[in-house]
Amino acid sequence: MYPGSKASTAAYDRAATMFSPDGRLYQVEYASKIVEQGTIGIGFVYDKGVLFGADKKISSPLLLADSIEKMFLVDDHIAAISSGLVGDARRLIQIARQESQENQAYYGEEIHIETLVKKIAAIMQIFTQYGGMRPFGVSFIFGGIDPTKERRLFEVEPSGALAEYKAVAIGKNKKESMKVLEAGYKENMNMRDSVNLIVTALKAGLTENDKFDLGKLDFAFIEPGIKLKKLSKEELQNLTSTKK
């Protein structure tokens, strides 16, 4: 049996902890594939804070939209959007909330967003390194206002890799949404312009079979002194209308 054969590949495919001869961790790649099947979510730094936008795919008219978890409040100054396995997302968000509360209890101050993100990324990375575990099938966008009043936005991947962004998308057709964000992003955009760019990016991430519905989008923001606040359907319609 030689490296690169189908039988050889299958052997490395079964273990999350073994590199293939061509330097790949297949189980981590499969976890990323799950994320790519999730609905699109976007984080965006604007002039006053951090904005979150997400598409809620409603699979049945009997489904209650509010029961779909896509956006999470971690602490008064931090929120997150997930894409991938919701069960995995809930577990990691629970850990993130606990870390934030412990930081407040031990040090008497809010946790820095980068500190929290690195702790979650470290946990995700551990699950790619030991036998008997599987990688978390979820990616996150964490964002908010640091205790220094700085606006921060991070993406965390199933491998445990993280990076800071001014605007970022996760989920299905992420690349198409990122093209819109990269072309349209400007420093210190106001909320109206930011919301409209996110809506355009969310549209770009839809497939031909997907129907765009503004009413199925979730938008929320965090600003200094304002914890995660969701935009109502009326507020969203006003912000995306042509009248200013």
C-alpha cells in the first residue's frame, strides 16, 4: 500500500489526530465542510460599535423563528454568531459565558474579547489533537466592545485558528459575501450604510434556490454602554429603505 492510495487515505480519514502523507487532517476538514453548509452570518465594525447580521433559514412554516439559535449574548459587551452544528455552538458559548463570569469574579473587570476568543480557540484546537475526540463542527464570529472601549471582531474556525477582522462572514457561500464586504467596506461607516452593505453581502451568499426575505434576517449591535440589542423588523426596514 503506497501513500496516496484510496486505502491509505481511508486510514487517515478515520482519525482526527493523524496527518495524511500530504499533510492534511481530514476530520478537521470535514468539520469545516459542516460550517460551509450552515446559514450565513456576518460581523461588522462600524463607527460606534459592532454590528451582527445573520440569515435564519426557516425550513417549515410551522417552525418558530425565535427558536433558531444563530446569535448569542456572551456578556454585556460581547456577542457571537455561529455557523455549523448548533449543539456544538451552544456548548462552546456556555464555556465562553462561564469564562467571562469567572474573569469578572476573580479580577473585578470585564474580560477582554481577545482573551476570551483565544481561550475558546484553544479548546477547539485541543479537540483536534487527542484521540477519542472529534473536532467541533462550528465556526464563530465573536465581537463587541473591549473594556478599553475598542471595537473588536474575531473569527474562530474548527481547527482553533483565529483572526481579527473589520468585517467577516461565515457559513454557506462565505466567499461571495466576503467579496461584497471587501469591495464596500469603509472605515467608520454609520449604521445605515453598514446594515445595507451587510444585507447586500447576505444576498450574495444565497443560492439560486434560496429566496431572500428581509423578515428572516436577524440584526443586532453592541455599542459602548449598550449590550447586544436586536433591531426590530420595522427598524431594519427603515434602515434599508431608500429614504434617509
